[in-house]
Amino acid sequence: MRREIETLEGFDAQIRAEGSLAGCLAQSLDLRGRADVLARVPVHNAFFLGCRLKHRSALDLAARGAAVFPRLPQVPFDAYRPALYTAPELYADLAAGYTATPDARIYNWALRERSSLLDATLAQALHDHFVSDALLDVVTTPGMGVGIMGGHNVARGSADYARAAALGRGLAESGLLVLTGGGPGAMEAANLGASLRGTDAELEQACQVLAEVPTYAPDPSPWAARGLAVKQRFDCTRLNVGVPTWFYGHEPPNVFGTGIAKYFDNAIREDVLLRLCGAGLVYVPGRAGTTQEIFQALTRNYYALEGHQIRPMILLGVDYWTTQVPAWPLLRALAAGRLMESSVHLVDTIEDVFAILA
């Protein structure tokens, strides 16, 4: 197994411990100040992915058996990024308006024809691979991951928003790692509740402050700014993850995931998200996207064989899932007689959810 080196501190520790980089993978490091070290240590079968290197160092490394993958300067992102995104990173320069942020600039680039060319699609594929790698560094025990799926149009200040926030908080308090689709609405509420370490009263206060800017439309700038202000005011540091996508780039990422795994490829993003939610999946009211996620998880469970993992699926909102968006009758019909039958649930309160997942 290759030793991955993602920081300069890790690089220096590797040199002190082993005196060699043979077989290592160095990712997105600025190694221009380590040229003398690179020149004297073994590097055969090492990989240097998107590292900043002096030209002479790059030539020397390749001649001595290392593989040097160049940085890709024509794209507005790091194709070899070693870690998940953070909200301050995606929303840098927000004071100049949302369009000035890295999140918006990457989305606008993805919409252009240039993004479909070979080098650009290769950069996107590499980016998504390394985002998945960074996500696995965070979700080290998929059996402790629980997904909360729901609509992006749930407004701050609504009853559905408050319920999703309480749901996220309760699941996180029970020791589960909350993952969401990382967008606005119910996803933001769940990430907020999971991240906030304070009291129930403080969560209610945070929801009230956010409600002064109820939606991200038509301009995400005040919406995101209010979220960042809430993060500064309250202790929103408990580990939880948002997994959004630039495929739905018009839905900006919420700021409350302590780690943000943002993808270009929505299919990969959805597959990874479902795979990491081994403890179960909870579906609060949503429309097409949430319904799609229900039946993606259903397909996995439907074809599960004896001994394979079956993730509990909980639809929260009896009236909603039986009359407004009647996914429950179909879900129950398909589950009948299958191994998954006892793992699908329709409930009306978050206390019911806690009881099932406990």
C-alpha cells in the first residue's frame, strides 16, 4: 500500500523516519523548497501528483524512476486536492459577491464548452477521485455514517427546517456521523443541527438568526454570509459532512458541513454518499432528487444477498410520503418478501427515527 503524503509536515516526517520516498505518493505539495532533499533520497516508484517542483527537480525525479504528474493550470481547481473543501475556502471573496467565490467560478467554468474537452474532463475525473479519497479519510467507519436526504427548497424558519435541524442534532448526539447532500434547505438544516455543539436553545436561536435570510434565491451572497455569521457566533464544530455537486451548481453548498466533498460527477457523488451511510438513511420531504435517492438505496437493498449489508431506510412524514409524493406504497411493495422488508420504515416523528437507528 502506498504511503500518501498530503502535507509538508508529513513529507518531512517521512524523510526523518525512512530517509526515502520510494513507493510514496505526494499530493499537491509545494516542494520547491525541498529540492535538495529530493535530489538525495530514493524516489523509485514514487508518484508526485500536481506538486510544485523546480524544473530541474522534476526532470531528475523522472530520470530516477518517479512518476511526475503535472499541475493543470488551465482549470480553476486543484485536480489532485488532498483534503475535503471547507466553507471558508469555497466562499472566499464572498464580500465581493457570490460570483467572485471559488464555488461560483468553478460552476461557471463547468458550464462552458471548454470544460468538455479531454484535458478538462480528465481534470474533473482526477478531482472527483481525490475528493472520494479525502472523504474516506474522514468517514473511516461507514457503519457509523447516517444520511439525511431532503429538499433544497425548505426555507429557513419553516417547521420542516426546524425538524431537520433537530433530526441532525439528535443523530449526531447519539454518536452517528451525519452526511447530507450538502446543499441548502433540509440539507443545510441537518448539517447545522449535526455541527452545533451547544444546547437545544442555542440551536433554536441559530435557526432564528438564519431565518432572517430564508432562502438562497435570487442571490446566494446574503444567504451564505448569514450562515458564516452563525458559524462564528455558535460552536458549529462537530464533525459532519456535506456532499454537494457542481452538477446542481445553482444550489450553493451550505456552510455547516465541517468537511465538504463537492463533486463534478453527480452519479459518483450519489453512489459514494449512499455507500458511506451504513447506519441508515432518513428521508425528509423532498421532490425529484430525494425520490431518486430513495430508489437508488432501494435498488442496493433489493438485490442484497444473505450476509450483505442492508441499510435501514426511514421515510419521515406519513402524509407526505403516502399522499403528496407517494413513494412509500411502491417502496413497501418492492420490499415485500425480500431481505430488506424489515429495514424499511414510515414514521411521523424524529423520536421514531431515533428509536429505529438506536
